[in-house]
Amino acid sequence: EGYVHFFANTDGRPLARVRVGKGMISGAPVVAGGKLFIQSESGVLAAFVVAEPAPKADAPDVAGDDAAETDNDADTDTDTETD
């Protein structure tokens, strides 16, 4: 059917599926110059560059340290008696 499937080499989860042309894949894929070349029976030649993902930056603490503290104002004993 002409689909190329990419999977994570760490856990096998699917990462991408790309259709190359309208026909089936013809011949074996070729890796050259840091690219993966695949040709379909319909004559389409596709070149893929698989790059390492950018490292994840640490997420900023947008809530701040005070967010971890609870607001205990509702628990404060503020009963007042009126006459």
C-alpha cells in the first residue's frame, strides 16, 4: 500500500506513518548521507531525515512556592456572637 511506519526504538510505540506514492514500496530502503530513501512502485522517491528530538526544557514553576500551601482561612475559628 505504500506506507512507511516509524516506531520508537526504546519501547516500540508508533511514531509516524507516511504514504509514499500510490503503489507499494519497491525494493529495500537505502540509508545514505544521513537520509532514508524509499521508492514506491509509482515512481515516487521519498527521503526522510530522522533527527533526535530536542531535549525537554525544565518546565517553569508558574504557580510559585506559595501554591503548595493551603489557604486555611476557611478553617479559622471566627465565630462571633451578637446580642
